[in-house]
Amino acid sequence: MLDISLVRSTLASHYDLTPSPELAASMSDIYDRMDRVVSPPDWAIYAPYVKAINELKKKRNAVILGHNYMTPEIFHGVSDFVGDSLQLAIKATEVEADVIVQAGVHFMAETSKILSPDKIVLMPDMAAGCSLAESITAEGVEEMRAKYPGAPVVSYVNTTAEVKAASDICCTSSNAVQIVNAMEAETVIMTPDQYLAQNVANEADKNVVYWPGSCIVHEQYTAQDLRDFREWNPGTRLIAHPEYTPEVVAEADLSGSTSGILKYVTDEKPEKAMLFTECSMASNIADNLPEVDFVGPCNMCPYMKRITLEKILYVLHTMEGQVEVDAEVAEKARHSVQTMIDLSKKLGL
Ligand code: 13P
Ligand code: SF4
């Protein structure tokens, strides 16, 4: 468990992290990317961290891979590459740095380490887990195989390395339908997200059976809630992540992965949009889309929100928080992730 007082005292003795409106003003090129959602006083607090992290990245030959659910000061201030789970997994195979800092949750850092075993992968807070990844173990995968003999196992990337290793292939929310359809068998096992699996089943040509896991962020609303949101703010486009129930997805105007959501609002530029996904998603895209009014809701992922500028600076400074994956597990897991990446590229996704 990360000792936050140790983090603070270590940083205080090496960096001047006093809020500074002057420094903030001198970094206006970075602030311009987020000034619709981050206030000037908050930017004065973040600026010393952003400066220290960006300098340290050069010294360590490090890159930061930031998921779309990071807060704006991480997403716009220090991330070298941003994107959804699939985009970040692909980026991990391409970057030439010695060090990857994963600004996201633990399974994403593990995925980067699996794909880049020779790089140092740093996790700013090891306790940044995921309710989906925690819902299934490798034994659970074997249980499903015993129940549905011969059916291939497609596991969401939101899983541990052991579960990936026990699976035939991985998928993300942006390629799940195509990956399932590409399986030769008639029945396909999906783990661990029951709702993603049901949404895939509605679109794919396969008989999809699934593990009963769920995401605590995306199971919060019902279809009735969406109807109430529509009534509360008429004319708003409702866009839901496929980790929501099929009823919510059916009620929404569109469903997509975080990159699918970004593409939709960028292409369509609706006057008003409600994103049914993690809260920071809308904040991160708001500055580039001044025409769109992003109206609530705002559900935070408590795991994603464990990642802060302070913790990123600390792991880059100390090189603590290195992610390790057992070599044998990593080799099998790499096969599942790489097969997904290769298939996605072949399918033009
Ligand atoms: P995507 O970015 O792949 O849509 O995943 C969403 C998610 O919940 C990751 O934790
Ligand atoms: Fe896991 Fe849900 Fe958080 Fe994504 S939003 S990391 S799926 S708990």
C-alpha cells in the first residue's frame, strides 16, 4: 500500500511544488488544451507537478500512456499517448522508451508489461484495480471451459495476466463483436463482463455464453434512468458504453467504446451530449469540441481516480511501482493479446 505521507515528504525534499500562478502562466500552451474544464487556480496547483513530470520523463526516457478516464491534468498535461484500452495496448508495442508509466488501472499496466517485457512498466498506484478484473480467476475460465467443451474463450482485456493466459484471445469494447464473429465455433465464451457479452450477443452471429462479472461504474443506471435524463434535458444525445446493460444500450442513441464515443461526438457534433461512461471522458474531450455542450451524468471510477499527478511524479522519481508478470504466464497472455491486436489490424479496426 502506497504511503501517501512518504510520497509527500519525498517529493517535498526534491521539488518545489508550491502552487504558482506565474509558472502556470508560462505553461499556457499546455493549459490551453484544458482551459474549458480546469480553472486557473487549479492549474496553478497542477503546473509545478506537470513541469517536474515532463522534465523527469526526458531524464528517464519514459512515456506516459494515459487512458481516456484520466483526469484532464493527467490526460492533457503529461500523457504522451492517450486512448482507449485497444489503442494503449497497441501503443505499448510501438513506443521506443525505456520506461512506460501507465496512467490507467493495473490490468492496463500488466498488458503493457506482457507486450513489452524488456521495458520497465511503472504503476503509480498498485491498488488501482478494476471490478471486472477482480471478478474472475484462471480457475473461473477453466470452469467455463468444462461447462462448454470446445468453445473458445474470448476475455476482455479488463482481466489479470493469469486470466488472459488461460484464454484463447482477448478483446476490448471496440473490437469485441468482430473478434467473437471471427471465432470458428458456434458457441463462444466471453469473460468477465456479462453486459458487454450480452451486447455483443445482440450484434454477433454466435451463441455467446458469459461469466457474470460487471463494471461498478457502468452498471449504475437503468433504462428508466436514461428516459428520465431525456425528459430532464430534452434534445440531448445519449451515448452509452457497452459495459452498460443491453436495456440501457437499447435506450441510448449510440453505444461505443471510449474511442467510439469520441469518434461519434467529433463527427456528429451534437448540440448537447450525455456520455454514459466514466466522468473524465467528457472533460477530456470538451476543449476540442467547443460546439458540444456536455451535460451530466458524472460517475467516477474509484480505481482510475487513484492515479494522480503526485503519484506519477513519485514513481518516476523513485522508480518504485514496477509491474512484474511471471514469465510463463506472460508468454501465454501475450499470445492472447497479440492475437487480438493482429486480428484487429487485419480487420482494419
Ligand atoms: P475502453 O477504453 O476500451 O472503452 O474501456 C473502458 C474501460 O472501462 C476501461 O476500464
Ligand atoms: Fe474497471 Fe469499470 Fe473502472 Fe473501467 S470503469 S477500470 S471497467 S471498474
